Amino acid sequence: MHMGDLSKRLANLGNEHRELEVAITALLSSHDHDELQLRRLKKTKLLLRDEIEMVKDLLQPDIIA
């Protein structure tokens, strides 16, 4: 993947992560929220966070001198 592609992927992942945060907050604010759906959203959000970190590492690898 090229750096431009990785940057676009990172931006898309960030947007998805923020959208999930909004969805989770909205679900929590409802009085009778579905716990299973909430757990699935949170798990997806964590997976996105892991992928975001992986793409960040590809864009700026650690260089040990």
C-alpha cells in the first residue's frame, strides 16, 4: 500500500470509530438498550482502534538505532 492509501485508510477508520462512539452513546442514553448490541458495538470499536494503531505504525514505524 502507498502512503496516500494508508493515510486515506486511517482517515476512514477514524471516521468509523467516531461514528461508533456516537452510536454507543446514543444506545446508552436510551432507557432500554440492548446489551448484546452494545457489546458488539464496543467490540467493533476496539477492533477499529487496533487497526488504526496498526496503520499508524505502518505510516510511522519505530526506528531503533
